[in-house]
Amino acid sequence: MRTYKWQDYIDEALIKDVYPEDYQKLGEGLLELILPYISSERDKKTQYSEKDSILITYGDSIYKEGEKPLVTLKNFAEIYFKDCLSAIHLLPIYPYTSDDGFSVKDYKSIDPKLGDWEDIKAISLNFDLMLDAVINHISKESQWFKNYQNGVEPYTDFFFEKEEGFDVSQVIRPRALPLFHTYETHKGPKSLWTTFSEDQLDLNYSAYTLIIELAKVLLKYGDNGAKYIRLDAIGFAWKTSGTTCMHLPQTHKVIQLFRQLFDCCFDDVKLITETNVPHQDNISYFGNGYNEAHMVYQFPLPPLTFYTLITEDATYLLNWLSEIQPPSKETTFFNFLASHDGIGMRPMEGVLTEDEKQLMIDATLNNGGRINYKNNADGSQSAYELNINYMDALKSVDMDETTHIAKFIAAQAILISLQGVPGIYIHSLLGSWNWTEGVELSGINRRINRERLDMNQVVAELEGSGRRHQVYQKYTQLLNHRKQHKAFSPEANQEVIHVAPELFTILRKNKETILVMINIASKTVTTTNLKGYKGRNIITDERFDGNESVTVQPYEIMWIILD
């Protein structure tokens, strides 16, 4: 009978470096978890294609009275999303106490108000699933924290207690809230690390017993059909005195450990890191291209695209795109514009000036949005994110609805034209607008883009002729064209070409070449800088000849398959 050793599946040097005293116990604990999955015949399947596109949604973004929201979402998605989208990212679907799901009480259960694991598996029959792993922090109402308070092993090590002499002066904060809060425990009051809120306690990643418990959680998600697992706010995981406590080497090594678990347990699960930070920090989560995240969130894209559309100048966006490339065939970007959160501003550090960032802040406030601020190490505050529906963000004074929709779709066309896998927020695909009432009722700025929609009303509007119908029809038309062309595969090459400041222009190449040209301005642009480019516009089926003078209408989208 074969004797299994954990070193055959897990890099001993990796975990010995992070857990020098406990690496043997950690390795043995992980081996016990992965033994049921081990198979020498598993092949890694990390390919991506032009057919990949992911809907981002809460489990109850669409609801129907008297029906479990996950059932409603499944039925709605099979009618309206199945032909144009390949996957669904379900934002946290677990029991929670605050932060619209991101303060999880139990990682292994489905919120009964949404449904159950059988409903999750039913969705996975027609869509690949992305599940959230909200494992930087956990709710104060969780059993893990109650066990900590009561002195139950091993949970006594699961939370980060304030240490005398621990230097937090350089810690990067995403919120303008206290870093520590005090809680009663069996040993009396304890001050514990809370990056996000008093209800969300950071987990102590230096405890090897925590890693074993988190591995159980992640493997359960794989067991229940997850093809993508999103590591929420993972950059905050490790704490070391005198540092920023962001992106520390130990954090990367823990993710690499998770990657090794999935590589030997599942052949088709991809890890995605969510780190709302400047670009170089963000892409560090690719590791060497083979040992860490399969995908990273493309956080500079939402603010840069917003800036491009409000200034009517694509120069910054194109210059940035010309400098980025995924490090291997096993990695790619998770591109998005809108999400359940706001438009992050940290990725613009070193990219835009303060005056240029202020243009975005002013546009947000002028269009009914809100601003969330963060605390800086020097005691000042700065804008952390812009809270606004992406369509409302692109309003202009006296702009009629037809032009407004065209401008919004132009932004979305940039998203789905780029190298990577597009993530499309449900409120973008359905043409939603600011939910100001949600902000006013809750006092939570992010609620502005988190409205729950009555299915019957949405269906009536989609089948009508108004804004939702127009946005949905135009958006899904583009997605269906995209699926038909290998030039839009994440593996296809991407080349920036500069034609005019008002024209977003790139080439995508993979057995065919498509010239992407989008007018991001409110004026007609005529250019003679496209000589040599001839082909067919796959959107309109019209011929294109760049040897002649080319005229592009305001917010017009051209996808030219070249001869």
C-alpha cells in the first residue's frame, strides 16, 4: 500500500519559511484534507477563451415574491444571460451580520434567506461559478469568534490581539475607522485588529491551525461547483510591525499554498485575487506566472476608463495598456468597470495628478454620487473610492438619453475588447441607475449601486423600449459578437495604436486580427491615420477602408476584422 507524504504535494520550503515551528503539523493537516482528491491523472485546465465572460451579482439582486432568490436568479439568468455569458460570480452568499454580506458568520453555509447548496449546484449546471472567499476577516457573531471569546482551542489563535510595541504607524487603511476595537473574552477585554469595521475581525494568518480551517472552506467551495474562487481583500492578510501590513511576502506565500492545494485537488478551479491597490502591487499576485493567482482584478481600468470618457481623451488609458501584459499563458486579467463597490481611487496613485483625480470626484458628486474616504499614515484623509452607478457617472450636462446610452455602451465596449476575462456587473447589463434611496435609508454610500430588483418589473422593462431594454440589447449584441472571434480570447495578443486622442484603438491578434476603434468623445472624429487597415466591421457588416479618410461618429464602436 502506498504511503502518502505531504511533501509530494506541498512545497516544504514554502511553508517552512512562513511557519518554521509548525510546518510539519501544517503539512500533515493539509495532507489529511487533500487525500480524498489526489489523482496522478489530473490535467490542469487553465485555458481561457473568447467565450469567457462573468456576471457579477448578489444572490438576491433579482428577487420574486414567494421564491428563493437563488432560484429566481437561476431562472432569470437562463433566459437573459445564458446566450451571452459563461459564468456567474455570486457575491457572498453566506449568513452574515453587516457590510452586505462581507461580514460572514459561517463560511460553509448558504444564507437561508437566499437558498441552499442545492440551489448553488443548480446554477452551476448552466454557468461556471465564482464564489467569494471572504477570508481576511469574519463576523463577531461567527462561531469562530465566540469560540475565541470562550477560550476554545484552536480558535484562541485565530484573531490578532494588539501587541505592546507593535508599530502600526505605516499601516494602509481602506476606511476612516479605528484599526482596533475592544471585545470581552474569557481573559478579560482584548483589543483586536479590525481593518474594515467593529463587526469584521481580521483573522490571524500566523496561526497554522487557521490555515487548515481555511483550506477546508476553500475545498468545500470546489466540491460545490466553484470554477473560480475570489480571495476577497487578501492583501491585508499578514501583519508585521513597522510595515504597511499590505502585500507582505507571507501573504503571497499563503496564496501560493492555496494554489498548490487546488492544483492537486481540482483540475479546473482558478484563484482570483481582489486587491484594490496600485497596478504594480496588484499584478504581484500573479507570482511567477504559474504559482499564485490565475487572475487578478484589473483595478486601474474602472477609474482610467471613467477619466477617459469625461475628458474625451484616451491617451492615459492607451499608454497604461501599452505597458501591461500577463506573465504567462496560465494567467490573465479580470477586467471590470462596475461592481458592488465603488470606483477605486488608489490605483490612480502615480498615474493621475491630484487635479486630474479631482475631475473624477467632481463628476461623481455632480451626478449624484458619494465619496468614501480613507485614513492616511500622515493623519490626512483622501478619496478611497467613488460611489456611483457607472452609467450615472458618465452623465453630461444636457445630454439626451440616446447619447447617454451610447456613451455608456462605448465604455463597456472598451471593457470587453481588452485582453482578459470581462466581469460585468448585473446593474450595468440591465441598465440600472443610482439607487439614492438605498444610501439615504442606510447611510451606506456603496448601496448606491446595490439595488435589489423586482424580477417582474425588470422583465417588463427589458421587454419594453426604455433604457433597460436599449442597454441590454446593445450590450448583449456586443457580447455575442465577441464570443465568435478568437481575437478576443484572453490569450490573444494586444497592441496599442495611437490614431487620435478621441479614439480608443487597439489590435487584438489570434489567428485573426481585429482592429478595435471606439470614439470616446462627444464629437465626430475624422482621421487619415489608418492607412493599410482594411476589413469588415463585424458589428455592422460594413466594409472598412483605412486608406480613405475615416469618420467615426460620437461614441461609435468599430470592431474591424482585417483582411
